[in-house]
Amino acid sequence: MNENKVESFMSWVALLYVASLVLALPLHGALRLTEILAPLMAWQCFRRRAELQSALRKMPLAPLALAWCWMILVTAVHCLQRTGGCYDLAVFGYMGLVFLFFRFTPLPSRQVCGWTAAALLGVVFAGYLLTKFIPVQGTCLEGLLYGDRHFAQLDPNVLVTRYQFLFDNPNLLGGSFVLPVLLALPVLEKRLSQASWKGFNMIAALTFLGILPLLATASKLSVMTFGLLAGTFATSTLLAPLKPRALATVAIVAFGTLCLTTVWFRTYPAIRKAPWVDFQHRGNYSVHQEIYGRILLEGGAGGLLFGYGATDLHRLYPEYVDREKILGILKPYGFDSELECFCTFMDPHCEYLNTVSFFGVPALLGILAFVFLLMRQAFQKRDLPALLFLVGVLFSCFWEDVGSKRYLWCALGIVAGRLAEPQNMRE
């Protein structure tokens, strides 16, 4: 098999990986069908090792490589102290493989990716329509919807039932939705650049229909997809008099800030009247985020540098619990029955705290430097979709442990590859 045929084959492997991620095809337990492609992805990285090694020594990948090296050192320290194992390092290692594979493996042609995106979005939309026109409760289709038993205890609110497709949680669909949009992006950009007002309106209408399932997830992770779409529509010359690039940037920052407000402060559905926010009281995510923050700030330089092993975190977490305070935060959300869980141990639901707590500040700084360098690259190339997507990533890290999510590193790999391309190859 010659080199061109191998590269073509790997492009189809990349497309198959994206499709299986979006369709949430299971394998066993937490494993997805995507994992059967991991050996091929590792082989591709080995084949491209010279190019890969060269890129890891240069910007913007060098800080990411340094972060991985620091994680290896920290894991060795935790293992020697018998306070942790290699599980978290293995997860980040796999995420690194996903990123590098998509960074150095071009996807198939624009047309193939466009049709694949349309098919994936069509399947997700078909599931959404089923939940709207067919009573799915009590049937085999019930799993398409997520019912929040905590919010159900409150007065009627729109967050009781959310669309999750074939995922276990609507937030997983909300994050993975960025992948078919990335596949469709080159076609969407080309169509918008050539569209009349009639064509523009038709594209906008179809796009709105396509993201209805995303809206039905009510997931804050949608900020990443909205960043891609806002940046893409803002490049249309038809909108030039409205200064759309500035408007799109303000809109995504505003939406991200709104989402962040719901994390830090008590908001809907705990409050169901305007302005739907109480800045005097904290949101339910703040319970575990504050505990992790105190562990890190009060644990000394060693904790900030090297983080903590899983055993140490399970031991330290209950020491920072204030049951009365936590109950006061949870009760308005209907989560008071989960008090013991919140007081025993929970993940931080914040990638910044998650990375520092396991691997220390140097690892987080390396990852942030990588993201900011990608943002600078996107700014220099005037690639607004990529830039606003990365802004969405930074916001999402405030309320989700996205560092361990396949869809994020897959998307980052595709975006990094896009930014590494010469401008004329995308036009």
C-alpha cells in the first residue's frame, strides 16, 4: 500500500472516529466503539513521528508537550508516595493520542465531510423529532430524554426534561455537537461566501433547524458550537455593514458569561422570577469547586506544584465540608437528598481545578499556554470560527471536566490542523 493510499485510509479512519463519537456507539462500560480505532490512530502517529516530534518542539504544541511531561513526573511522585495511580495519566495520554491523530491526519474532502455532517445531524434531529411527536416514556426510546428528578421536585421548569440522544447525559451531546459542525464548516463557509440574501436566509434557517437538538440539551457546553457558528456567519460579506465580527465576539463572550453566572450564583430553576439570579447566594456547582479551591490554597506549595493523588483527595475532601452551608446551597435546587454525596466526595466539575488538583499548576499553565497560542494563531489568520470556538473551550472549563472528554481533544486536533494549513488551501 503506497503512502497516498495509507493517508486516504487514515482520513476515513478519522471520519469514522468522529461519526462513532457523535452516535455514542457503546463497546463495554465507559468504553465506546471508537476505542477499537485506537491502535490505528497510534500507528498513524508512529508513521508521522518525525513530523510529530518536530511540531512538539515548536509553538503552539511545545507547552502541551511540557504539560504532558510534567504529568508523567507528578504521577511518578504520587506512585512513589502510594497516594495515586496511573489512571488519570492514562486518560490524558489517550486524549493526547486523539489530539495528535487529528492534528496530523487530514479529514476526507470537503464534500465528504459535509455529507457526513448532514447525515449525523439528520440522525440526531430525527431522534429529537421522535421525542416531540411520540410519547417515548415507557418505551425503548425513553433513553433519548434525560429526566432530572431533582429539578422535578421544584415548580414546573424547562430543565426537568432534556434531550440527550444516545448519550448518558445531555451535556455529553451538548459537547459532542461541535464535531458535526466542524465537519460541515468548510462547506458552510464556502456557501456563505457565495450566497445572495436569499441563499443566506435559507442557510440560516437550515442551521437553526440543525441546532434545535442542541438547544433541547440546555447544555452550557453549547457555547463551543455557538462560537463556531457565530464566527462563521460573521464572515459573510452580506453582513459587513453591521460589523458582524465584533458582534459575534461580544455575543459569545456574553453567552459564556451568562453560563458562568449560573455556575457561581443561585439562578434558574432555583429562582423562577426575573432576573432569575441571586448574587447573594452560591450555585450548586460552587459546593465542590469551593472545596477543591480551599484544598489547593491551604495545602501549601507542594500541592500547588504536584497536585494530589486520588487517595489524598478522597481523604481531604470531607475535611473541608460545611454541612449546613452545603444544605443551604442544595435545597433550592432540589438536591438536598444528595447531601451525603456532596459531603463525601465529588469531582470539581471545573477543568482548571481538576488539572491543578491532580497534576499541579505547571500542568495547567502548559495547557492554557497551548490554548492561548492557538487563539493567537487564529487571530493572526483572522479565523474567527476557530477563535470563538477556543473562547468557548475556555468558558466550558469553568463548569465541566472537559479535559477527559474525547470530543474536546478531537475538536482541538481538527482546529489545530485547520490553523496549520496555508490559507489558500481552505479557500
